[in-house]
Amino acid sequence: MNWLDDNALFSQVGAFLNEDIGRGDITTQAIVSRNAHARGRFIAKEPLVVAGLEVAEAVFASLDSQQQIEAFVADGDEVEAGKTIARTSGFADVLLAGERVALNLLQRLSGIATLTRQFVRAVEGTRARIVDTRKTTPGLRMLEKYAVVVGGGQNHRFGLDDGVLIKDNHIALAGGVATAVERARRSVGHLHKIEVEVSNERDLREAIASGADILLIDNLTPEETARLVRIARELAPHVLIEASGGITLENVRAYAETGVDFISVGALTHSARAMDISFKIQPG
């Protein structure tokens, strides 16, 4: 996924604005003339990877269909502190009403893109690709997964309807790995791959014997992961392998060097720090 659905984007932005503005911006209505014009600039206050310019523009366009943003960089660009990311001009009350929502989204998405870029760089030179998870903010999944791609990562499944991932709870309820894989294979279409979570050699061997397409090695140390990867490659050279659980910037390289194909990192979306970006408005 490397795009934003316009209809979904404007629908979400409309809800965000309704939450923030409510019955109206009473401060601006009291102080600023309705026809006053102004200019605004988004300024990076720290080094970051930009993500969310189209989202910020959608905020202002939802308030005034003629409102546009002039961007000086593109999503995915790295900028230094002090850089003017974009500017816009129009009715002052529109800029003031949209300021906080636009900033919140731009800061949040840039934070995710920046953290993702750090993880991607940490595994350069290995076969591993950094992917996200479903550990997203409810209501922001489309935007947050977009930011992961902007940062150089890849998307895992978007939702529960997007792929088969048999985890430990599924296996417990099914009565074993083989039964779970067999049931999934009978139920889903031939275009769906089946991924199975494994945490020991027995489950790994059973998953491969049952025809799993992807193995998820979860919550093991890099050393334990490397051992299971070697066994899996011997049994099924073409099986895809994902590592997950407890992945940090400090240890991600060690996991990448085990030979896994993917490393899923929940922290990309559930723990990314919002970047420091300001929006300065002047009469215009």
C-alpha cells in the first residue's frame, strides 16, 4: 500500500474536524474578521522524515475547497531542523480552525515514517524487510500504514480479512498446528497464502509438513531464531520466514542477520514519537 484513498481520507478528516471544532471556533470568531487573509508555514523543529502533506492539505480543503498547500518537499524526504516543509494562504479563520488537526496528523505520520526509516537503515545489507502490524491507532490505520511505506517499510496485512495468519490462540483452539493449517486450507481461496506462528522446532516442522507458506517465528532470541531459520531452510528452502516480538532498534540487526525475510515491528505504529513541527501564521 503506497496510496491514500481520497474518499476515506476526507471522511476521516471530516470526523476529526467535527471533534475539534464542535459548534465553532469561538476564539477565532471573537477575534478575527471573517474576511481576513493570512499565510501559514509548516516548519520542522527537528530532523525528520516528512509524511502526511496530502493529509494536512485535506484538513484545510475540508474547511475551504479552494485551500491548497504549496509543499517544498515530498512525503519521504528527510529534512533538517528549521526547514519550511510547506506553506499555505487563505482565510485566516480557516487556517486557525484547521491548524491543530493538520499538525497532529502531520506530526504523527512523520513520526512513524521517521522511526520506520531508522529500522530500515538498521537492516541494510541483509535480506530482511521491515513490515508493520495491526497495532495501529483505531481509525488511523490507513494513514499510519501509509506512513510506514513512506518511511521505506512494507505493509503486513491491513485487517483480519486481508490474509491468513494462524497464531498461538488459533492453534490452541484448533487442537494443533496441522489441524489449524488443514482447516484454513479448506476454507480460504487458492490465492491466499497461509502464515503460521511457531515458537519451537516441533511446531515449525509440523507447519512445514502441513504446507504453510510463511512461518512467523515469534518471541524468540536472535540465537533461537537463527537455529529455527536453518532448520526451515533445510526442510523447505522457499518458505518465507518472519520474525516478530520484542524487536527494537538495538536488536533488529541481530534478527535480520538470522536470515529471515521479514521483521514485523509493532513499535512502528504503536510507539512512534510525534515529530516536532510548528505552524506559524502571519497576516496575509
